[in-house]
Amino acid sequence: MNSNDFINSYINAKIISTMKRIYLDNASTTPIDEKVLSTMLSYLKETAGNPSSLHYEGRLAKGAIERSRTKIAEIIGAKSNEIIFTSGGTESDSLAILGIARANQKNGKHIIVSCIEHKAILNSCKKLEKEGFEITYLDVDNDGLISLEQLKSSIKPATTLVSIMYANNEIGTVQPIKQIAKIIKDSKISAPIFHSDACQAAGSLLIDINKLGVDALTISSSKIYGPKGVGCLYITDKNQIEPITFGGDQENHIRPGTENVEAIVGLAEALSISENKRQAENQRLQKIRDYFLSKILKNINNVSINGGVNNRLPNNINVSIRGVEGESLVLLLDNKGVACSTGSACSSADLSPSHVLMQIGTPLELAHCSVRFTLGRHTQIKDIDDTISILTECVKKIRSMSSIK
Amino acid sequence: MQNNKREFVLVDKKHETSNVVSLSFKPIGGLNYNFTPGQYVNVKPASIFEHGKSYTISSIPTDELVTLTIKKVSNVSLAMIDTPIGSTMVFDGPYGSFYPDKTMNDVIMLAGGIGITPFFSVIRNIAESGINTKITIIYSNKTKKDIIFFNSLAKLTSDNPNLKVISCLTQEKTTDPVINESRRIDKTMIGKYTPHLSEVDYYICGSIGFVGDMWRTLKLMHIEEDKIFTEAFY
Amino acid sequence: MNKKNDQNYSVDGENWIYSERVRDHFFYPKNILYDESDYVADGIGAVGSPECGDVMHVWIKIDRKTNRIKECKWRTFGCASAIASASMMSVMATENGGMDLKTAQNLKPQQIVERLGGLPDRKFHCSVLGHKALSNAVLDYLKHAK
């Protein structure tokens, strides 16, 4: 593709994007916050140094990283040296699972995770299984919650790591992290490290590591109105972790590579803004979400809710609309200006339906009909009213040509 | 929708190559399982959530057991291959019409890897009553070790002068006389082994990519679309 | 690791996720049968299941004089590629005076994919639905025509 083709397709895209867009896929990624963007830009304009260099330009870059690190550490109640910068949530999760398991294997080779973790956790576990580790996948109930009893009885002397996601990206289920931490801490059988994937939780839920009782935590910038391609892993400085990539000595050798300075600056700013807005946003979003859900149930029949109504992120709706396949609905909605996502098999690269929906017991045919709306900072009530009328129209169109009546 | 379900019990497993396993099943209830060679069944191993898959039957109706020859590609095929002997499974089928009709023209079968399965069943079946028309199978694999049913195919060709099997390898160069070609199937190769292109029916079976490539190749050779029959495995 | 043809995006990727023809047949599908209660079909074919995430029903009418398909209607539960495949299949079955029955039984997924301007490999099975549903409808007609 030459630069003319690139420009032409960008112009075409702009034409389409001039229609009113209602973005309800914030769990996939969030638009960048204006303040975050301006902070990153002003940083970018000022310096171009490599943070590992000895000279002034390098020191400016290094200073920006360290100030960001301190800012993030303060927000979550950690020490600066306990924050490792990565390329995002997936890398932080992989680093947590592989790095912690391998570094502590002299104490045992048993890991406990929930069966609805993000693929970054689950596929890292699959890799560990090939290395001779034993993994226990905790079941979840129809609401998506793990059983604390099952967790307790799964801990054995060889258990070195427990990883349970704070809030689930598909159905929004919030696990009782404090209670989980207590069970782990009180265990006389073993002293595993407790990691939690907080990619969806940050910005909505408390992420003070002391109050939560976690030993490690993953945060992703792209979910909190920061730039894509950056995240961090918190891990207490008394715990061992090994690198999963190799190179120089950045991030204490745990995550070498020239740092994405401007993105790190953006992550810190984004987390700070999210934390400040958290309480007010939660209340606002919950009201809008509940209004949206009641309208869906009122206007469209044969709709079921996926996941529990309580213990759920305030911005998350995940429903199955009978007879309406997920990908076809998402594409029709997109054509009318609404962005959302689906757990249908047809929309995934490997043609398997959402593992989360499968684990909470959603019947296959309803999994194919699932659609997820995740509200965000820019979502207003008017957007919901517009979405409801568009959604009703699209459902009617698909149902009229559906083989399932 | 049809509801042709029958229960079977897994009685035998055979490793055909390093990643292909033949599973042989006995129908429960005594009666033989009726199917036409080239047909497939839908099965779902117990250990998976999602919907099962379709597998072509590689045995023939007069065999005592019904065999599915499966390549390890997905979690479904892995679950199938890991099914313990003695387990029961429900077959939904048989379905499909991927077989030469009774008024047989000469036939060219283009097979890629696991795509040999329907052809194996078809030629064994025809061989029972004698192969009267010319059947040429051009069978493509990566290496010699990947050739499925190698010995059985060799025996069938030595017993049936009307049957020819051309073996080609795409990732191994060899002077082994049993291998005929060391490259992908192309129009030159098809032309070389099928000098009488008219009055021939073409059957293609293999992966989506293989079937697509062969389809486009035959069209480049101006073969009529009505004379081409395809079955892609996915 | 095998690299499959899973390319969704053309140069115009920002505008749509599949080919232009898939787009056309998805947003403006042809030959849908909205209500079959008054429709007298000569043959009905069904394929797929709700658990699969794909179901296709096809109703055909045959011109007894020419023995060709004169009408081909459908409904589908499935993704954009499934809907587009059904729509394109129905167009192919009825264009140019309609397909003869032998050709209809042998309508290949590759032919549907070609007319749609291509589908990613992971959507190939949608074109197979179109082929099987039509083939089943023709078989149904032949079974009852005897």
C-alpha cells in the first residue's frame, strides 16, 4: 500500500466517522482522555532521549518514567520499586504467571486460577502445564463467582501462586478479592503469592493493594482512558519474579527494553484521573446502565442477562437476544453508529464461543446470541435512548430473517 | 432437520502417522451402520463445551467397525483422539453426497493430507466389486512420513490395474521410487497423469486452502465447473 | 504454525470488515422468506443447529417445464458471512432462468465464495451452509417428486 492509498482509506474512514457514533465498547478499549493526551504531547515535544543514557536528554526521559512510577505507586499504596512497566495488560499477566511460577518453583509447582480468567492468564497456564506445573482451574457459578470453599480446599503445600481476576471483562463479575486474600493469608498449608488482573477493575473499583491484600496486580492503560500499548505489573518487593523477555537491565532486568516513555507518562496520568473520578463515575454509570438494561428488557422480548446482577461492574451489560446471532447484530449496530461486541463463536478467530459464557453455564445457542455493551466516561443518557431505538430496529430486522423464531 | 442419531462404542485406536489417528467404533444395538463411502458423521466428544465436528468415515460398509481417521488440529480433534477406549459416542448422520455416482466416468481424485479419507473409503468399496473405470488419485503430503494409508494404497494399486496413486511431497526431496513428484500439485502435473481430460470427473478433498488452490487450478485448465466436486475439511 | 488466509481487511478496511459484495448481501439480502405459512414450496432444505451458531432454511420452487429452480427463498440464523452466503446462493440458484437440479446439487462452496469476492478461511463454513441447504432442498423435492 503506498501513501496515497493510505490517505484515501483514511479519508473514507473519516467520512463514515462523521455519522454520530455511540461508543459502548469501553471494556475493549477506551478513547484517550484529553488531559492524558496533552500531557503526553507536551512531554513528547520536550525530549527525545533514551532513559538509559547518561546525558541530559536521557535524564529527562528517565525522570519522566520515575515520576510516573512514583505517581502510580502512591495511587495504589505501593513502593516505587514495586512497579514494573510493560506493553499492557496481556504482557503483565503473562509476566505475572510465568515469571512468578518459574521463580518460585523450588517451593512447588501448583498454581490456582479461576476458569474465567483472561486468555493471557489461561494460555500462560497452558504453557506452564507443558513445563510440568499443575494448574487448578476454579469453577464459577452462574453469576461468575468462584467458590471460596473450593479455593480453600485447593491450596496445597506445593501451591506457589493464586491468580484471580478482580473484575471480568465479559460479564463484569467482581470477585471478593479481600476475602480471597484473607483465605490465602490465613492458610497454614502454604503461602502462595496472590496476583489479580485488575485491567477492568482500575477506574471502577478500589485498587489499594494494602486494603485488597494482593501481592501482585495487573493494570492496563488502554482500559482507563490512557494510551494503548502500555501497562504495569505491581509485585511486592519481597516476592521473586523472573523475566520472560531478555535484554538490558531496564526495569531491574525484569522487563528489559527501551521504555515507551510517553506512554508511561500517559498511563500514570490516566490512572490518576480515573482514581479521582472513580466514585462519581461509578454512581453515574450505574444509573445509566440500569436504565439501559431496563429499556432493553422492556422493548425486546426473549432477552436473558449473562452473569449476575449484583457483584458486577457498574458499566457492564451482557445479554443474549434469542434468534439474533451476535456478529450480525454487532455489524448492523455498527452500521447505524453503535459500537459494541459479542461473545458469539462466529466472531472469534478460532470459532469457539466465549469461554466465560460457557463456564457460567450459558447454553451454546444463547452464547451465539450474546452482545456486550460497556459504558464509559463519554456515555450520556441521550446516547442510551438513541441506542435503544437503533437496537430495537436492528433486532427486528435480524429476527425477521432468522431461522430461529 | 434430520435426527439420525446412533450410539457407538470406541473399540480401537491406531496411529496412522505422528498426528493422525484412526478411531474404530462398534455400533451399539447389533445392526450394521448403513452409509455410502464418502459420507461423514457429526460427533461431539464428551469433554468439550462447544459444538462438535464432522468427520468422514474412512472404513467401508462391509467392515465390522466404523472408522474415523482424524488429524490433530483443534481442541475437538484432540479430545476425539484422547477419548478412552470403551467410551460411547453418538454419531449423527451419515450425511453428504461426496461420492461418484453410479454411472461412473473416469475419475481424478486430488487429495491433500487428511483429504484422502473419503477417497480411501470410495476406492476400497469399488475395489470390492472390481474397479472398471480409470481412477487416478494424486495425493499430496508434506513428507513421506505424513502419507496416510501408504501400505493399503500400495496394495490397492497393485491389485487393481485401473487404479493409480501418484504420491507427491511438498516439503521433502527424495529419490525414493515410491514417490512420484516433489512439488505441489499444479496443472502440469494434473495434465501429465490425466491425458484424457474430457469425460473425467474431478474430486478434490483437503484443507480449505488446498481445495481452493486445486479449484482455481482446474478452472485455469478450463475444466467445466459441473465436472468438479469438492469437500473441504475445516 | 500454519499461516492461514484469514485476512479480513482490504485497503478499505476502515469501511467494512469483509468484501464489498458480502457487505451488499448482508445489508441488503435478497430472497428472504419472511413468512412461510402461505408459501407452497416444492422442496425444503435445512442445515445447521442453534448450538452451532448457524442455521439455514431454504425453500425452492421448481419450474416443471424446464426443471429449473424458479424461486429460492431462505432464512438464516448466523453471522454476516452466513447471511451473505445464503443471499448469494439464492441469487445464483435463480439467475439466468434458474439452475438445473444437477447443478444446484453440485453448487460448490468455492463458487459462492468466488461470487462474494472472497471470505476469510474461518468463514468458509458459511458458504458450505449455502451449498448444503440448497442441496437438501433439491433432494427433498426429488424425494417427493417420485
